[in-house]
Amino acid sequence: MVRFPSSSDGDRNSDRMDDASRGVAEGERLAPVTPLRRGAAAADRGRDEHPSRRSGTRPVVGLGDSGWNNTWGSEPSAPSAAAASSASGSAPVADDEDEETARQTRKTTGLAIRQLARRGMSRWELEQLLTKREIDPEVFGPELDRLESLGVIDDASLAASLAFTQHSRKGLGRTAIEQELKRRHIDPELIESALADIGDDDELERATELAVKRIGQLAAYDDETVRRRLHGFLARKGYSSDVVRRAMEAAFAGRRSRGGSGVRFQ
């Protein structure tokens, strides 16, 4: 037979729950929570401690720090050559070198222009002068190239001018003029071009003028002595043997017409 709970049973159960609640409230009290305090020293250490250590993470070291220890990352790259040069103080040295190069370049220009204004000089002669003045060839080379491109240095014009003056004023033949231009280290092609301006007739005419003048200074000597001295004189002037012979014939013909020695020139 099924028994249904009555109201009295519910009242008894309610009483038992109330008694249990009162027992907990009266006999089983929880212990009070007391906050723990660290000592002053521990607190100071906590403040001084690196944040990464408190958080348990590895400190991040910059590329410039000497304590680089990034296990998984790539190693810092070596400083560039420019940075190393700047750090070692080489930049001022480069500036000094540039200033010295500029100074020597100005000196090269001044010397070259003054020498060319004083007298004609070939490029080779200028190079010898600048070398004696202790100017670096790597400095004066480009500057002489620049002056040559501007026409300030012109070996072709110098060769033509020297050929004319040496022939007309000093009475030199083509052989002597060629030797003089070679001594100045002028290009062979420029020498050939300059000598081409002196024609065969011009050379013979100039040699004859010199022979006539010279034979007049040897009037006291016999024909054989005159012939020997006149031949040596014209040969030293740089005339060819054929030109010397023809010039001497003309000079002796004039001497005979003036009543000189009757010895004929062979």
C-alpha cells in the first residue's frame, strides 16, 4: 500500500533543515582571511627587478647591444664599409685628400698657363716641369687633358711655329728642325706635317743666303779652306748634302764675280 507524505511529515523535515542551518551558524564559523604583506626589502627588490623577469619573458636586446643572444633569429649584420669608415674617423682624411687634389690642380693650371705665356712648350715639357714641382701625375694628367681640349696646349701649332721660326730666323734645315721637335717629344705625325710646310725651294733659298753671307766672312782664306768651313757650317744647320752642294756653288759663283779666287768649286 502506497503511503503519501502527510503535512506533518513536511513539517518535521523543515524543522530538521532549520536545526542544521543553526548548527552551522553557531558552531562552524570560517577562519578570517588575513592579507599577507611582504617585507620592505622584498618590495624594493620587486620594484628594481627587470619587468621581463617578473613577467617571465626573455629580454629583447637591440641590434646595437653587445648582449645579443637571439637564439632563433639571424645574427646582426656587420657594419657597412661606410659606417666603419665614419666610425674610424676616415671621412676627414678623405676630405683632406680632396682638398689637396684641388690645391694641386690649381697649381697645375697656374704653372702651365704661365709657362705657355712665356714661351711655347709641348705637353711633354709641361709634364717634366710639373713632375719636378712634385705634383702627382694622377692630378696633373686630367688637368693637362682639359687644357689640351681647350686648345691651351697645342703640340700641332707648336710644331708648325717652331718649324717656321727655326727655318726663317735661325736658318735651320729640315733635319735640324726635326731633331729639335723630337727633343721636345712632339708626335712624329705632327713633326712630319710641320716640315711639309718647308718646301725644297724654300730650303735651298735659305741655305744659299747663309752660304753667301758666310763666304763673305772667309774672304781671307783660300778656296779649299773656305769650302771645308762652309760645308761644315751648312751641315750643322741641318741641310742635306744636296742642298749644301748647290748652296756652295751659288756662293762661290758670287765670289768669283766679285774678283775673288779663281779656284773653281767642284
